[in-house]
Amino acid sequence: MTEPSHLAAVRTSYDTVAAAYAERVPEPARMDPLSRAMLAAFAESVRLAGRGPVADVGCGPGKVTAHLAEAGVDAFGVDLSFAMVSLARRAHPHLRFVQGSMTALGLGGGTLGGVLAWYSTHHTPPALLPSVFTEFHRVLAPGGRLLWGCHVGDEHRRPTEGYGGHPVSYEWHLLPEERVAELLEQAGLEVTARLVQEPEPPLTRRYACLLARRPSRRRAA
């Protein structure tokens, strides 16, 4: 099967910028208070539900994966970029990191207690997001949690430079948080909490966090 072109672009681009990305992206302890609060709420909800491990999808160098593990979550990382996975393994040898795509996680259905998609879906063309969210639904156990966080808006960008000034070929697709919530619901996930933060230094864009779960029982028609 031919790989979608956007996946090849994302993999190549993040292989190129991996070292610069790891140096410049802050540790979770240095994130803004609301982002830290949402990650803490997600970690606690996963622990209380007790439905299985958590996949940090698009984990990059593994900083947030390690943060979840420190919060008592059985977390592992998945990233499309082999360079990112290599950095994560070196930085956090006690955790598991695998190369893979959010479009096909290679996990059994209903095996995860949580999925974290933290600033990792914005390179996916909007027409393909339903299949990504359907994959999240598939791997989550009934009652499993999802935390999605990303910049939001109505914007399509084609940057030519990424972290460290290195060349990149990926694209950005920003959607309104209402549309993302709608797509999650269509994939069978129930959105239980929403947070939207307006730009405030050091933030330069609106961002949103959506907390969702796979319902324990099928909804009535």
C-alpha cells in the first residue's frame, strides 16, 4: 500500500529538525499553567479508570511521555520520526518508544486506557482526521480517555523552515475547536471537557484542549 504523501513529509521533516526540536521545546514543568492542569486531569482520569496503558501519539523526544509516567501513568510513546524515537529512547531509557503512525497504531482493539494527542494532529489533512480519530476510538478500551491538545483556528500553512531553521515539507492544518469536537463525536468519542485559551505571552495562537472518552456502553439510537 502506498504511504500517504503527508506522512512521508512529516517523517522526513521531523527527522531533520529532531535535535533542534528537543533543545527548544520546553519541559512540561515549564508549560503554561492551564496546559499542565489539563495533563494532570488526564493523568488522574486515566489512573482512576484503570483501563490500561496510555499511548502518547506523536510523542517527539518523549518529554510529555515521561511527564505522564512521573504522574503514575503507564505511558509509552509513538512517533512517525525515527530520529525522534531515538532521542526519546536515549533520554528516557526506562520507557518504551516505538516508531509508528497515528493512522494505524498496530495495537489490538480496546487495549489502551488512554490516548494523548498533544500538538500532533495538525499535520494531518482535515479530510483524513476522521480516520485518525476512528483509530483512537478503536484502540481505546470502553471507558478509556483521550486528551487532544493543539493550536486552533482556520488556517492552512506551508512552512519551508522548521526548528533551527532546517528545511521542512510538512503542512499545518488548524481547525476551530468546535469542528475538532464534532469529528471526535462522529468517531464515537464523547467530549467531556473543553478548554480554550486565547493568545497570551509566550503563546501567540489560540489553543484548545479537549478531553474525551470512549463510552462504556453503546448509545441508544
